[in-house]
Amino acid sequence: MGRMAADVLIGVVVGVLLLWIVLVGLLWLLRPRDVALGELVRVVPDLARLGRSLVADRTTPLGVRFALVMLVIWILNPIDLIPEFIPVLGPLDDVVVAVLVLRYVRRRLGIEVLEARWPGTAEGFSALRRLVG
């Protein structure tokens, strides 16, 4: 019985490790490539205002509002797929999840709605547009 429990435990640990490696690989493949990190950092405050505006607006589809709230929870959650202390890769999971959620929001609302509600500069919206496709 003890040997079988140890085998199961080892199997679970190996499975979790393999899953983690696959997820990190997917995050690396899905990372935004055509927007510089500096551009991303500059649009974060405008993105936060846009997100807050969309969540507060009752005409925004519930799925979009839910995705944006879950994104905030994901970013604020201290437990990450890739620990933040790992250089370059640390914040990668947060960035990729944010990009995926923003692409979902763009598909649901349309780029025109996002542009009409964008609280920042035209250059900032241009960076967002490249980011979300």
C-alpha cells in the first residue's frame, strides 16, 4: 500500500510539472510581439480606466464585464504560473492573460466601441489596437 501511494504521489507531481511546462510554453508562444514593453507600460492607466468604465456600464455584455473582473483578480492574485521574481518570464503570464482577455473584449464589443470609449491618447489607442489585433 505504501509503495502504491508513493507511485501515485510521484505521478501527480510529474503530471503537475508537465502541465506547468506546457502552460509556460503556451504563454511564451502567445506573448505579444509587435508592441514594445514601454508602450504597454504607458497605456496601463488608460486600460485601467477603460476597464473600469466597461465594468460599470450595465449595457456592456455580462461576459465582457465578468472577463474584465476576472482579469483584475488574476493580476492581483499573488500566486502565478511563473513566479514574478524570474526575470523577463515572471510577468509574462499576467501579460498574456491580459492580452487574451482584451482580445475577447475586442471581439465582443468591436474596435469602434473601444476607440469611442478610450480615455487616453491616439498613440495609446494605436498601441492597444496592435496589441488586440
